[in-house]
Amino acid sequence: MDAQARIPANRNPRRPIRQARRRRTRETDAKPPMHAALQNRPADGTEHTSWLDLADGQRLFLRDWPLPQARGAVLIVHGLGEHGGRYRRLAQWFNQRGYAVRGYDQRGHGKTPGRRGGLRHGDDLLEDLATVFNDYANGLPHPPLLLGHSMGGLVALRAVLDGRITPPALVLSSPALRSWESPGMIRLARVLSRIAPNLPLRNGLDFDQLSHDRQVVADYRSDPLRHGWITPRLADFIFRDGARCIADAATLPLPTLLLVADSDGLVDPAGSRAFARKAASSGQLTTRFFSTLYHELFNEAEPGRGQVLMQLADWLGRQTLSERH
């Protein structure tokens, strides 16, 4: 997509901007659903939840890890089949470094209702992210940094490249820019997305390829909120928009950290390598490769996880310095 064709911020060429309203879910809390109330709560690792009601009738389940006098904020976008609650430990890591954190369950995932792995429109996940991002940013002194993992990395990157949202910086963890699926399966997903877009299919993810930490794998297997489904419309979105992100890489508009698991059995790391090559001309990309680590870099066994977080902390520190100057 060239610069002239980019979608203006928060605009969708087919549908109007979604308006949303948020409702708290903690029945014991009588305070109104204001962002300030969330931000002023103690950072005790407690997860505070709420619902975001979208104009199309969809509801999104939100999780907040607030922090008083936060230096900044982070919005986390999870991957296929999982949910925002799996990022609790990462949110606490950010809390310890002065960041408030929000995550949400994408439609058809976790506690958010809807067909598991399904979409009503091909750009639903992009529209949802823009709505959540703006809702969060409206209650903060500065827009939040954006972090996306796997499919969530694809959603975050595409929304940024389209100009739907403008975070101060972007972190991509094992983004789903290229699949291990065969060209024939990719073509089949495109055909089925037109004739049977909501056909439930098994996503075929190999749990053992998530992490070298066997407890992480066991917890994922027993997690009642994860699911193993995908529909042709969602699969086609992943295949098409992953390729589009690589094609548009040179237009990357903001500081981005790309974290790549070179031993990833779930997402083909060649997609991240192709994106990194094309994005080099933008001057915005920092890439870190981890040769022996599996897909979930933030859930890897030690010392791998510590190495990933050290790179993230170093990059965040340099972003803070650059903002001051």
C-alpha cells in the first residue's frame, strides 16, 4: 500500500467509526467506570476487569493492571486461540518498570463472546483494536505503547501501517506475518472465506511448540479459556494481511521492536526476516533474533525469557531517552 492509499487515522472505508462504552464488572465497586479510577488504584498485581460495548453489538472483555503515577502505559494484543489473561506475568513486569497495562480478549476469544475464531467482517480485529486503543488513550495523559504477539502482532502492525492508530512505539513478538501452511491451503482458505466464511476448523496448533517450559505447555492445555478453532475468514485475514504487512514494511512510521523466535514451529520466522529487510529503509525498526527459542518468547524457559525481557527493557530505556531529547 503506498502512502497515498493509506487509510486516515481511525477511519474505515466501508463502515463508520465505532463508538463504544465501557462497563465495570466488579459488582462490589460502586465507583463509575472512569479511567482515572483505574489509574489511581495500587499496583498490587490485581487484575481489574471491565466490558467495552461496541456499536455493532459486540462486547470485548478488558483486563487492567493499573499503576499510580505511571510513566506510561501499554496495550497488549494476544494471539490466536488464547486470551489476555495469559499476559498477567508480563503485565506485572511492566508494572514494576512504571507502566500501567491493559489487555483485552479479541472477539471470539477468551471471555469475549462470539464464534470461536470467527469474524463478521474481514477487518473486525483491526476495528476492535482501534476502538480499544482510543478508549484507553482517552483516559491517559499520553497514548499507550502497543504490544502484539503472534496473530496479535499482525493485528497491531496492520492497524499501525493502515494509520488506524498511532501509538508512540510498537513491540512485535513472533508476529504472524508468514505461515507454515502450504500455498494450496492458503488458496483454499481464500476460496472458503467467500463460500463458507464461518466454517469451524481446527487451527492445528502444536502445543509443544509454544515454549520449552513444560509448565507453560501444561497450563495452556488445561486453560478453559483457550480454544483450538479458526474459520476461513480469519485464516484468510491472517494469510492476506501478513503478506500485506511485509509488502508495506518500508512505510513503517514509528519506533518498533521486532522480537523473533528463530526456532518457531507455529509461525514461520522467514516472514519476520522479510519484513525486517524491507523495513530497514524506514529507520524505525530494531530487530532481535533468538536462535533457539520457541514461539511464546515471554513465556519461555529461563534463561531464554530473561534474555528476551532484557532486550525489551533495553529498547524501552532507549525510547524513553529519545523522547526526552
